[in-house]
Amino acid sequence: MFPLKLLPGDEVRVIAPSTSLHFISPEVREVALRNLAALNLRVTYGEHCEENDEFDSSSVASRVADIHAAFADPRVKGILTVIGGYNSNQLLRYLDYDLIRANPKILCGFSDITALGTAIHARTGMTTYSGPHFSTFGMEKGLEYTLENFKKCVMSIEPFEITPSKEWSDDAWRRDQVNRSFIPNKGFLVINYGQAEGKLLGGNLCTLNLLQGTEYMPSLVDSILLLEDDYESKPATFDRDLQSLIHLPGFEGVKGMVIGRFQNKSEMEQEMLVKMIRDKDELKGMPVIANADFGHTTPQFTFPIGGKGRLVAMDGKVSFTVVEH
């Protein structure tokens, strides 16, 4: 089930399922509003998204109320999360999945929002979207690739190929929007060759793993997995988190894998990643590419959790296409 695409003039509701809007500076908010207005989208805010507690979040009741209100309001056509965090999985047992299923809408965010978006897809069949937060739109420089791919995924119905960005950044842009540091992008890294087509699932690996053994984890059969993690995930941590996912029933049905770019502080070297992937017998025979533009570096593309994609990693040709979204 695909929600209707966003159209010019549509209302987008900002909610805080993890970290509070209180965490985002007024300056970043103002830039985000300008960038979304340039897409002809109108922004409203959840009633409780400014609430802030000792965890830079708010109560389960407040966060659930804002999710339900956004899906129930017929004026709201899309939902953007403020930012990631650590606790959106607290909400999963309290959500009204019948309400959500009856009112399918664009829901977009990444990082900790992987738990929320994946659970909603698993319980309702609705496609959700791994992509920029509301706060991401507050970036003054280097946002063009993110905007272009956001529009292709949630404002158009046409299939689109995801091509590598020209440059990327891992700087603390929220603290300094002027002195940015951009690095030329070398493109996709092919680790295993092959081709695959299947359902797109994934997002933040350690957050996805929180759903293992629960009713909120979708089947991995016939899927292409997109996996990334932040600077807290060192090579050994990423390796064991990936191995945990591999041990799930149904993983033998995974068709391919796309790995997002690692942050510099993760200390993941290219040679280490290649060895990690090629040493796993369970990944032999499936195409695996890395250095893709999603996750905790910028810019980032948007992909549909529950959509369909095609991955080709052959000699002389590497492509990743979102076919249905």
C-alpha cells in the first residue's frame, strides 16, 4: 500500500517520535521552513513536539497522541519527524495501526525512526520512507542532492535511479552552517557482484535489530536490504549487528544489500568492510555495494520501506533503481 504523493500546497505535519523539537535551534528551524516552502509544502507542528524531558524527548502518551493526530487529520498529507534519537521503539505497542492503515500518508525520517517506519510497514502494509528529517531541511549548504531525491521519492510516481552524489560531508553543520567541509565522492564501492530485484527494507542497522523477535519485524524474504549506522558503530559493532540480522529466519531469502556511507568517527576502513562482507558465507552470491548516500552523512537519498528496487553490480555497470515507491 503506497500513500498518495505530496502535491504543491500540501500540509506536512512535524512530529517528534524521538528527540524533541526543543533540541533544534530557531535558526535551523527557520531554514527548514524556507526550504520546505520552496517545495510548496506548508508546515504545521504536532501539539506536543516542543515538550522536553531529561531524555530530550517527551512522554509516550504525548508522542503517540501526535502520531495519531497527524494520521487522523484529513488536512495533513505528509509527516516529517524532527530528528532521530533513541526511543521511538517505546511507542510501537501503543499505536493504533487500524487508524494508520485507514489513513495512509507519507511518513519520512531516518536513524531511530527506522523502528517506527519499519513497524508501521510490518503491521499495516503501508510503505514508509527513510529520508530527511524536518531538521535536515535546515541545512543551508549541500542540500541539493537530498532535495532532488526527496522529490523523486515522495512527490513523483516515476521510477528513479539513485546515482552517487558529487560530494559529501560529515561535519557538524548544525553548529556551523558557514564553514562546511565537503569531500569528493568516489561513487559506489562494489563488494560482491550480481543483480537483484526485491522489496526495499532497512535503514539504521542497530535500530532495525531492536525489532528482532517482535511482531514489528517484517519478513526479509525477497528483499534488498539498505543498512547504515552512525559514528557509535565501530567496525566490530557493525559486524556483530550485521551477523545478528543474518541469523534471522528468512535471511536466506535476501537478494542483495546496499550499505550506507560510514561516518569518519566509526573508523571503518574500506578494506575492513570488504573483508567483513566477503568473509560471510551467507552473503556469497548476492550483490553488495557500499558507500551509498544514505544514513548519517550528508547528503542523502530517500528510499521507500516496503517499495521495490533493482540492484545491478556487474563489470562495467553499477546501478541502484527505485522501481515502485
